[in-house]
Amino acid sequence: MKNNTATPTLALLVLDVALGVACVVLPPVVMGFVGLLRDVFGVLVLPFSFLFGLAGWSSDLSSLSSVHDGLVPQATSHPLYAVMAAVALGVGGVCSVLACNTPQGARVERAAAPILTGLAILMVGFDPGLIVLPAFILQILCFWYPTLSFSSRGQ
């Protein structure tokens, strides 16, 4: 039996989880490309930096270094945490979608979804975790109210 009353909530939850996965995975990818770009330009400019040094100029790619240093400091330290957090968010979202189709059953999926999302929030930190906070709250509400009917009437 399908649960049609939870469709807008489920769409919001899936959208929030997808946005959270993108925001968790994107900073390490961008930081990797900026680091790679800085290294490639460093090698390409190396023969000319000696000549510029003899001429009295100092060009040490300070603009790329400032871009690399100005971005998220946590992104380059542990990219594996970002991947594990993205996997936990994705599996939590899939558990929420699977639990929505059976409001009376799927207690394991309904319980695993907020646990995995909370674990992902702890892994990425507080600031990126705020992005998936609405999904976390919706998953907790789906755990306590499987049909997402908050009225006191029994249906």
C-alpha cells in the first residue's frame, strides 16, 4: 500500500539529501583541482621564475596559493570523511524512500535513516551539517509518525 500523504515531504527530504551529498563531496573535488592546477602552473612557470628572479621580479603563483589557502580548510584534510559522509547520507535517503512505501512496516529502515544522517552530520562538522538538518528532522518525524499524519485522529 502506497503512502500518498507523504509525497511532498518525501520530495523535500530527497532534495535535501541530494543537496547535502553535493555540498559534502564538492569541496574536496574543487580543492583537489585547485591544488593540481597550482602544481601544474608551478612546474610550467619554474624555468621562467629563475629568469624573473634575475630581473628582480618575484612571481611565485601567490594568487593560486591564496585561492587554495582561502577555501575550506577541512576539505583537504580528510576527503575520505567526505566520501563516507556522502555514502551515509545517500544510504539514509534510500532508507527513507524505502520506508515511505510501507507505513506499517520497515521499522529498521525508518530507524536507520536518522542514525545514518546524524552520523554523516558528525563526520562533516556543524556547518555542512546544517544543510541536511531539515532531512534529519523529517527522518525523525517519519520514525515517530510513519504516515506523517500529525493529527490526533486515528486513521
